Amino acid sequence: MFDTLSDRLTSVLQNLRGRGRLSEADIDATAREIRIALLEADVALPVVRTFIAQIKERAKGAEVSGALNPAQQVVKIVNEELVAILGGETRRLSLAKNPPTVIMLAGLQGSGKTTLAGKLARWLVGQGHTPLLVACDLQRPNAVNQLQVVGERAGVPTYAPEPGNGVGDPVDVARRSIDEARRAQHDVVIVDTAGRLGVDEEMMRQAADIREAVQPDEVLFVVDAMIGQDAVNTAEAFRDGVGFTGVVLTKLDGDARGGAALSVREVTGQPIMFASNGEKLEDFDAFHPDRMASRILGMGDVLTLIEQAEQAFDKDQAEAAAAKIGTGELTLEDFLEQMLAVRKMGPIANLLGMLPGAGQMKDQLAQVDDSHLDRLQAIIRGMTPAERNDPKIINASRRQRIAKGSGVAIREVNDLVNRFYEARKMMQQMAGRFGFPGGARGGS
Ligand code: GDP
């Protein structure tokens, strides 16, 4: 995601390191390099101009601060300006006072609308909502069915016209879906609308009619980050033809540049609210301008990681495990539970990619695969509860059985058992040092 831009900006800013003072000429040169980086990343020209002008002005006028050296000050300014073009504050969904909240999706065909409907539904369920998907794309053959399939995967029902009743009128379907939501107590309605390969009047009119009929609380414009500069033109066409209250960027996994998408907020004045970065339902998250900016600047995205961790881990369970780490009582059972929680957060390479400095280890990250963890899980699952509590008791023949049952070599079972005791000892020592509950220096 934004890899090229991230690489370039990081190296421009790194060149400033260790400088005592920055002359005007230094600032101009840096601004020039940032400009090239943004243009190469496909950021729209007017956006680049504003951005560079801001950076120059602020860097030149930067008050000498005791806390930051000149290079750090430039990094801080670039970061703040990046946050600003990305929209500043995180914009959350605005929910209706009287449910259901109606969210309408608009965008070109292939932009990822239907997939997004499923992702958004699943995300809302995670937030305690009870969404209903509504199929108003009645033009593309199979679109209704596709929405039903994503809905099923997300565990959310889909409202669609009865098959066999002709094509149906999307405006009518949208209207009736609100009654259905009230009846069945869905507090959010997500209306998927028809898209075309290019912007066309009829599609715009239909979307505008649906908007008029159901008065959505949010109209989300879904845009494929891979379409380059066209993203900006399409956004402008939708703004004028239908109007929208927020933007969803999709396929951020596919484009190394993605700068056009970054321009959408500045050009249309509407905030980016969500980002999609893969075909699976969980490849999706709320968009946080500050976090995206630090990710682009190679500062990692520790906040996202923390939030995902909070969702994945059961607090009591995690605390209990932490206490056991301190007292050296951690068992393989606990280890398995924690590992399952970590894995709920997504592929390990993605998690590592959010850490600061991850930009520089892309090649290594590409090689991280989760099959090793699958094997560890299989081995632990093959053990009895008593064995998980104290793997020392596993004798040679049981080791052979476990290896066979989990499809691994005996060596791997031995490794796990041996390393478990070493790791437990090490964790206990560390826990003491960092004051974990129950740790050697942590009381209890
Ligand atoms: P719609 O025509 O706007 O409803 O678009 P779809 O939801 O059918 O998506 C079009 C294609 O893009 C499908 O093959 C999706 O699997 C794929 N897609 C959607 N979102 C993403 C994403 O974030 N990343 C990637 N790589 N593919 C996506």
C-alpha cells in the first residue's frame, strides 16, 4: 500500500538526519524531492502544489524548538500536512437517531462495491450492529446473487426482489427495504447500487433517485485505488451526479502508487472513511488519516495493531496469561489460546508490516508464512490436556503418535517441547524485569 511513495518519502526525510541547521536551499531541495515523490505516486497536481507550498512555508518559518532538531521538525511538518490532505480527524459513520441508519454505496462497476457491502456488514456486526444488506443492483446479471453470497459469508441477511418478478425497480426495492429493516429490527441498512464500467447518466440518475427515496445517512463513494488518475475524475462525476458523504478506497493492496486515491479527499472535500486491502471480508478497516500518514512515512502503524489486538484478545484471558507468564506457570494450552487470538488479527506478515521500520524489511516479510504456526497448532491440539500442562511427560511413543496425527516430523514435536521450557523461563525473567503481575519483581 503506497509503497513507492513511502519508500521515496522515507529516504528523502532520512537524508535530512544529522543536519544541525537547514538552510532555505536545503528546504527547497527537500521540497523538490517530496514533490517528485508525490507526482510519481500519482497524487493529483493541484494537491501536490498545495502540499508543497505548505511544507515550504512552514519549514522556513519553523520556530526553533528545543525538543526537535531541524530534520525532525521537517518530518513533523510533512507528517502533519499528510494527515491534513488525508482528511485530518478520523471521520466516523454518522448513525441515525431513529434507526435504521441507511448507508448507500455508489461507484463504478468493479470498484469493489459488493465486496465492500459484505465487509462493511461484517465490520458493523463486530461493532454490535444488526445490518441488513439490500440488493439494488438489478442490472448486472448475478449481482443480487453475489451480494447474497457475501452476505452469507458475513452472516448478514440480504433483502432482494423475489426472483421471477421481473427485473424490479431498484428505487422501490430500496424503499421497501427500510420497512423490512424496521420490521425485522435491523439498525443499519446497506444499499448496494448498480455501477457501470464508465460514468453514465442513467446510472447517475438511478443512484440519485435511490438517494432521494431513502434519504441515506451516509452515501459512500467506493473507488478502486488502482484506476490511477481516473479516480479523481470519477469522484468529481459522482460528487456532481449523486453526491456523497464519504469515500471508501478499495484494492489498496493492488497498487504500489495509490496517490490518486489520496487526492480524492482534497479534490472532493469529502473524507475517506474506510479502506479495503484484499478480497477477503476481513481485509477492511476504518480509515484513520493520522495512522495512514505515519504508515506512509515509515513510522509504522502501531495504533492499528493495538486496536486489532484489543479486539482479538479476551481481556481476562490475556491478563490471566500474563500473570502465568510472571509465575512461570504458562502452559501450552495458554500458548495455544494466545496464538489463536493473534491469528484472528490476520496473517502474521500483515501484523509485522504495521511495525515501525517494516517498510525496510518488505522482502523478508514476503517470506513470512503462517504454515509454521499451523503446524504448531496441530501439534498442540494433538496433545492431551495433561500433556499441554506439562509437555515433559510426553514419552517417545506419544511423541511419535502426536507427530503422525498432526502430520509433522517427530523432530518438530521435540523442538516445540524443548523450546517451550526455554521460552517459559525467558518470559518469566522478562516479566520480572518489566513488572508483569506475578513476575519476580512485580509483586504477588
Ligand atoms: P462491484 O462491481 O463494484 O460490486 O465490485 P465487486 O465487489 O464485484 O469487486 C470486483 C472485483 O474486485 C472482485 O473480483 C473482488 O474480489 C475484487 N476486490 C474487491 N475489493 C478488493 C480489494 O480490496 N482488493 C483486491 N485485491 N480485490 C478486491
